[in-house]
Amino acid sequence: MKNAFLHGTLTETVYCSQPAGFVDLARPEMVCWLNKYLYGLKQDPRAWYSWFVSFLVSLGFTEAKSNTSLFVYRHGDETAYLLLYVDDIVLTSSS
């Protein structure tokens, strides 16, 4: 199963200890400098949400004023509603 949170690019500097099984025995005191988010970081959900919202907006969706988790796409007589909750998505449309 793929985790949506792993697609976020870090905007701040984050270090973590060397993961078990990948410790450099010559330098066990060294840490890893992360380029991408890891599942479990406190920044994960917000970064993924921001990235996904940018993607939806680029497709033509607009964020509903009543709920920041609801996105609406209109094209002619067609309408689509996308509800985003953490990394779950519900999508329905008129056609």
C-alpha cells in the first residue's frame, strides 16, 4: 500500500536518527538529513494537504467556502464534488 504522505517535499530542515538496519557502523553517531517526508513526522498531514490542494486547483477545482475539505469542479452543466479527509477521498459528479 502506498502512503500519500510520502510525496511531500520538505520545506524546512529535518534530521532523523539512522534507521535500524541501515546504521553506518563506522559512524553510528551520524544522522540522516531528510529530503522527503517520512510517515509519522508531525509536518506530514499539512504538507500533503497543501500539495494535494495545489494539484486540485491546477485541475480547476475550487475550495468551498463552507468547508476546507470540500472541492468543487464545474464545467458547463457538469459538476464534481471531491471531499478530502486526511488521505481519504470521496468523489461524486453529475455524470
